[in-house]
Amino acid sequence: MRVLGIETSCDETAAAVVTETGQVLSDVVKSQIALHAPYGGVVPEIASRDHARAVVPVIREALAGAGMGPDDVDGVAVTVRPGLLGALLVGLSAAKGLAWSTGKPLVGVDHLVGHLLAVFLQRGAEPGAVPEYPFVALLASGGHTALYRVDGPSIGAIRELGATRDDAAGEAFDKVAKLLGLGYPGGPVVDRLAAGGHAERAREALPRPMAGKTSLEFSFSGVKSAVARHVAGLGRPPEGEALADLCAAFQSTVVETLVEKTARAAREEGLTRVVLAGGVAANRGLRARMGEVCKKRGLSLFVPPIASCTDNAAMIAYVGAQRLVSGEVDGMDLSPSTKTALPRITKKGGGPR
Ligand code: KG4
Ligand code: ZN
């Protein structure tokens, strides 16, 4: 089965062709980062307009890359939630048009399920290591940060164990980068600067977020505010070594919490397999520290390649293929939503517990 996936939930226009076993036949991602960078974050109207311009060429490129025409696909999968409504509508309209004109089945996909199952994508000739179900997954991106227990590839088999009560981890990286005058998106820049800094030299400036022993929930607004206070105290962002040290301290604070809670979730669920997902999984500090801690605690860690962690349509096509294999299909009344379909247990905006 070869499924075309379409993704337009935020600031990437993406299309890909993937088989039900996860083999990636093509994968096209057109980023809008340069368009949003002057504003320091994603501007929804600019996102929708650029998706509208890009979606057809990106789909064409993905089909051509797989050596296929629209009639050769076995189904059309599209992100329908969560995301920016206008942005989602662009991909959904394109998917409906294609499915209608070719008579192929249409399936809607939850973007978060896409991230959680991206570990199953096979991008090279060599088969990559994939986990067996069930596993614990840490999903950390610009819009979401949560721990899940994943028992299978469908929504009903995925349970949230704890999520952030305020900012997502990637959002915290982006906001801190903005405070430090480092541009947008901040994650990669902070990651790079942190590699040359010494966390312990700036540690006292920052609290440990949600250090509570039992909760699997996260909170990153405190550490972000601490960076803001630190910068305000200095009168301007630090430079040189001091900047690298502050980036290192911020990153290690965030990474420690993510790693600690992921390992605790695995222990509480009695699971030994851990999966990383989402754009923040590109962070070198997180990858390294998660590796160390998992090794020490006898956990098997599965980290997808970076192209599978950041937003892409291959993960959407893969989840769509799983739905089609199970006999599920959506109708032309399929509509987008800003909210995930995964059950949520964390109270947003409640502050640290
Ligand atoms: O998954 P993703 O591509 O898009 C969303 O669904 O949000 O994640 C983007 C987020 C951004 O906040 C970006 O700053 C962060 O992932 N990110 C990183 C790194 N690379 C991307 N954060 C920390 N370190 C990185 N190397
Ligand atoms: Zn995402």
C-alpha cells in the first residue's frame, strides 16, 4: 500500500509517499521559517497564505519523487488536528480534491499521533531499529510537550501520562532565544551555543522546573521567566562566554526535567522501551542525556532521525496507512480542529503542582 500524506498544520507545507510498513518513498518539506522569522513566531494568516501557494507544487514533487501519478496512490492521508485552523484547511481541501478526483480513500490524521509513530519510518536501505508496542514516548515540540503510553497505532491505544501545564519545551527554547536576541526558531541556536558553555557557571540564575517528585506534568514558564529576570538584571542579553553559559544552564535544566520524567513514566508503567518524538528531540543535549539515563536504568531508547522528529508528512502518511489497513476511512465531511483527539489529563494554566 502506498499512501500520500499531506501536512499543513503549522509552518511547514509537506507531502510524502509512505508504505504501510513505514518505507518512505518520498518526503518533501517546505519550511516557512524565513517568512515568520521577522515576527519572532508563526503568524497564522501568513501561514495559511503560504500553504495555499505551496501545497500543490509540494504534492506534485512528492508524487514525482516516488515515481507516481495521483492515480497510483492507494489513499490520501491528511493532518486534520491539532493546528492552526486556516492552515489545516488548506491541506484538507487539497486532500479532499485529490481523493474526490481519483476515487481514492481519504483518512484524517492527528498530528500528535504522527509524531508518536514517526519512529516507525524507514528512510534508508538499511532497516532502522523500531520498538515493539507498548512503549513510553516523550513528545516535545514547539506546540506540545507530553508523555504518552503507546499500546498500538490507533488513537484508542494511546494514553497521555502527563503534559505541560504552560509552555511547550520548544516554545520555551524559542522564547528564551528571543529574550537573548538569538532569532527564531530558537531551539537550534540555543543548542549550538549550549554546546560551548558551562551550565554550572550560570545554574544559580535558574530554578528547576516542576522538580516535584511524583508528577509527570511539566512546566517551563518559570525557567523562561528566570531567564527574563536575569537579562533584565543585566540590562541587556549577556554575550560571549556568559551567553553560552546561560544557554547551557537553560538547556540542561529543561533536558534534566524531560529525561527524569520520561524515565519515571517508564518505571511507573512498567515499560522498558522509550521513544523520542517532536522537534525538540533534535536537541543534542537531550539525545545525549536521554541515552545515558536510559542505559543506566536498563531502558531501550529509540530516537528517530531528525527528519522524522521535526514536522513532516511522512509520519502523517504512515498513520494514514495504519488507519486504512484497519479498514478505516473518512468521508468528505471530514473537518479540521485546533485540538488533538488524544484524551488529555493535564490541566493547562494550572501552574506547577
Ligand atoms: O515538531 P516541530 O518541528 O514543530 C511542531 O510541531 O511544533 O518542532 C519545532 C520546535 C521549535 O520550537 C524548535 O525551536 C524546536 O522544535 N527545536 C529544537 C531544536 N531543533 C528544533 N529545540 C531544541 N534543540 C534543537 N536542536
Ligand atoms: Zn509537530
